[in-house]
Amino acid sequence: MFSMKAVVPGVSAIIVDNVRKIEKIVMVQREHEPWKGKWVIPGGRIEFGEKIYTALKREVYEETNLRIRILSHVCTFDLIIYNNKQPVYHFIIINYLAYPVGGKLKAGSDASDAKWMSIKEIKDLINKNMAPKILKIPLRKLNLI
């Protein structure tokens, strides 16, 4: 792992199948570090000069091929990843609730896979093959886990 030595702003989206009764969420399997091979919600870094909503829509499209409508802010949190007790990544994650309005779900540039997962599947994976903190915080805010 390389050290970024900077706090990086990022965005992520809980993309739901049904706003009134959430049963499935779009998940992507990471192609690269951090969290290579782990299942997470789509998202990524905000580029310099880019607005938050623009970054979120771009990241979601790059990873899932989906166009989204952003519904509401879910939470903001910081995520620090350590290696040998030293911080190597420090992200500020701004998370939103969204639903698809176009495109067909498929893995994009930064994902090895993308699919709809039921809440039960996500709960089963949280302690097996998932980046727990980045996923647990927004899902708890929505009372899904």
C-alpha cells in the first residue's frame, strides 16, 4: 500500500430498487486497492474543481453503467485505513441515497463485478468479503442492518 499523505474527499451512493421498501442495493466488487476484491457500494474520489453531485453521478456511472437520481444525504464520515498502525488512506465519505433512472447494470472501470444484492445477502457478506466500515455506517443510518 502506498501512503496518500492527504485527506481525500469521496462520495458513495446507496442505490436502491424501491424507495418505499428497500429490498435490494447495487453493490460493486472492487478491482483495485483499497478494498480490492471486496463488495462495496459504488463511489470514489471527488476530482479537483468537481461538484459533489457531479462526482457522485460520474463515479456511479463509471462503476455501474447506471444513471441515478440523488434523493437525499444519508451521512458523512471519515474513514482511515491503517497498515502496521500507520494511516495509509484517509477519506471523508459523503454518502447519498439514490435510485437508477437509466442504463443497464454492469461492472465498469473500477469494478470487477456489479450486481443487485438483497439486504440479507449484504448482511451475510459483511463479515466475510466486504469492507465493513464503509458499508455499515450508511446502512445503519437507513436502519437496513
